[in-house]
Amino acid sequence: MKRQPLPATAPHTSMSIPGITMSSHRHGRRYDCPKAFLWAFALYFIAIMPILRADRYYVDDMGRALTGYLGWSGDGRPLANVFMEVFNLGTPLTDISPLPQIVSIAILAALAVSVARYFRINGTILPALVFAPMVIGPFFLENLSYKFDALTMTLAVFLALVTVLKTRADLTGALLGILGLVASLSLYQPAFNVFLVFTTIQLVYLQRQDAPVPVWAGLLVMRVAQALAALILYKPLAASSIKGAYSARHSQLAPFSDLPAVVGRNVLLFWDYVTAALTSIWGRTLLIWIAAAIIIALGFSIRYIMRHWAGRPAWQRLLMVVAALGIVPALVMTCWGPMLALLHPVLLPRTMIGFGALAAGASLLIVLALPAHLPPRWQAGIAAVPLLGLVLFSHVYGNTLKLQKDLEDSLARQISDDLAVIAAERELRQFTMIGHAARPAVARNNMKKYPLLGVLVPVHLKDEWGWPVDQLQHFGLTVTMAKEPERPELIKHVCHDDAQPIVRRGSYRVYVADDLAVVVLGEAKCEAP
């Protein structure tokens, strides 16, 4: 059957995408990449400036700053070890912040420009606005908070997205894409979901541009093959490098027979987590923004069927229907990707990179749905709808991070000094901690409005966690902190019925028996668990 000519969607400019060249127009102005990059970099830098100003060692940063260890390989991220050793000019690692975070922002700004060029989003500020939910979204802010790890996570996002934007639909492109995805997984696994989300966005875009069925179907097959090949190649690499009970537990896949039930459970888990975290006006706005974009994506797919149904062979009609039926589930599920198959997924903001990609994809689809004759300033105004909430939250987060840091640094300094004085007066072999540091008053107020801050701003000084000793060592602690299974016995020995603190402060007390000590924080009690 002779192929019918495609409808001319736009005669003004020519666009090239992997596997297809076709026409498009969205205000035929010359695209100024340097200015678009500078706008994106400036916007993203302003948004994360409070995080840089807070200057807090974020969780793992505390240990790496003290001893310079690598340690990512044990989490299935061997390329992160290699990259950071090279970037830091060898080991031990040293604190070169905020350079990694600034480089990360530059990479993300470049990605914003690349996304805009690929999807023909013109203007100097519109690319920054479209990609902003990915960069300064509420969850990726945690990734950017790590002094030592922000750059490796950002590079993982870069490789995952570049695979969609730059690899062509041929054998060389397919192989390069597979290598890029394996590298992305080896840097930070959740970034893989960025590839899945933008593959889905790419499919919607091709239908919006009236690409022939064989073109988008063939490209989709290649993307699926790339994803499967990358996961197959990465699996033995991860299996040989993952160490430790925590990493082993959270990388365990569900048995094949249980996979449907586990995937269904995890879809609900992840979306429940997101909707519970985004409870304020700005959070609801972001969720509505995504919902609107999903409806637009479905609309593009239905419109495609209406335009291309007549005269098409049965197999093409079937593919069009399958694509239309699958577009909503794909957008809802690809942002979580392979994490849906995990028995014990990590429900933390830093693993939600795919949600940021979905939010950025939502901005992209909404802009693409706008009338082509709409002036650029109006397009920018619409794309900026989620921006105010994102920027406000990033500033509240950075300020809260600094408040918590100042409080815990002061507390850690005083505890370290008290333990040093006690150790000078008597032999002090071990200590442990009960309770946790308080939240500053302003931080508590911030958390009333933004509950997600309770997760994003960790309390390092708390019992039954591995980081209090690192926090205290930053302020000169030399006494060994007891670990399991010694800790319960130590507490039982010190916290007897007649125990009295030998140091009493407003925020903590110190109890001592023989060569053992217990630091009791806040309103906790010195009692055996």
C-alpha cells in the first residue's frame, strides 16, 4: 500500500531527531545556546545558593571528610569510585566543595539547553524554566546537598538523558546508548529512570509531530533493547561489587512469581510517599501540573490515532492503540523504573530522581501543547507556574539545613569537650548515645508548612545510627563509640536505678559507670532498652 503523505505540522523550520527529520516551528528565532545556558545556570545557582551557604556535611560526607574513603563501589556504584578518585586527583578524598555542586549545576544547565534544542523549545529563559523541576525539584535537592556525591549523581543523570537526546536509531547509536546507561547505573542507579521517563516523552513528542508509525515504533524498540541490555550487563557488575547488609537488602529483587504483586505494591508505595511529602500549596500545584501533562500526553496520542487511522495497515493501527492505552501507565511507572521490582526499595528523596524527570517532562509537554503563535513571554509565564514554589522551597530547605547544622555543631563540640574532660579524669573506654538532638525552633516552624523537611534535613546526633561518632569526631572526639551488640549491655551497666549524671546540660546529660559513659540527649531517659 502506498504510504499517504504526512500532514505538514509546520513548514517554517527543519528539525532533526534520531531516526527522523521533519518540520516544526515555535517562533523561528535563532536559538542562542550561550544565553540559554547562562540563564539556566543563574537560575539553578540562585535556587541552590542556600544549600551552599549552609555548608553542611550531609550524612556520608562526614565520614568522607574525615578519612577520605571512597566506598561507593560497595553500593553497586564502582564508576563513582573511579570518577571521584580521578576528579579529586587521587585518594584520600579531600573536601573541595562547593566545586562539585557548582559543576553539577553547570552540567544540569547544559542539559536544560540540550532538552530545549531537541524538543525545539526556543527562547533564552524557557529552557531553564522547562527543566527546572528536574534540577530544583523537592527531591533532587537532597542529591545536590552531598558535597562528595552530588557530581557523580548528576553525571548519572547526564548520561541517562544524553542517551535519549543524542544516540541515533542505528547500530552505533544503540551500542553507545547501552554503554551510557551501564555507566549511568554504575554512577547512581536511580538516574536510570530519567532515561525511561524521557523515552516515554520522546514517544509522545514523535506522535505530536506526526512521525510515521514505523519510526516511533522502531525507536521505542531500540530504547527498550538498550534498557534491557544495560540492565543485563550491569547485574553481574553490581553483584560482584555490592557489599554490606544495607546494600544487599535494598538491592534484592522480587522472585519472578511475586513480581506483579511487588510491582503493584511499590507503585502505591512510591506515589503515597510523594503525595504525603507534597502537601502544601506548592506541592499540590506540582502534582496538578504533572496530572495536566499526563492528560496532554494522552490527548496527543488520541489525536495521532485520529489523524493516522485511515488507510493504515492493521499492525500499525494496533501499535497506535497500544501506545495510547500505555501512555498513562508508562508515565506513572517509568519514574520509578527498576526500583518497582525491589523487595525493599529505599524510600528517600535522593532515590526519587525519576519524579523530577517526570515533572520536567510535564513542563515540556505543557509548553509543547501551547499554541505556536503564543508570544514567548506568555510561554515563559506558563512554564514558570511551578517555579516560585520550587525556589521558595529550596531556600527554606537550605536555611533549615543551616539551622540544624549550627545547632548540632554546637552540641557536638560541647559533648566532645565534656567527654574529653571525663576521659582525662578517668579511663573512659567506650560511650554510647540515647535520644536525639532537638530541632531548632525556626526549623520546627518550617516543617509545619513543609513536612518533607523532616526527611531532607537529617538529625546526625541520634541513637542507633552510624553517624553520631563522625559528627563528634569533627570536634575532637577520641573515645570509642559502642556498636551492636555491645551497646545494650553498656546502657544496662551504666543506666541502673541509682544512676546520676556527672554532667548536666540543657540539651543533654552524661552518665558514667567505671570506664563506660552514656550521653542522653533531650528528653530521653537513661534506661536500658
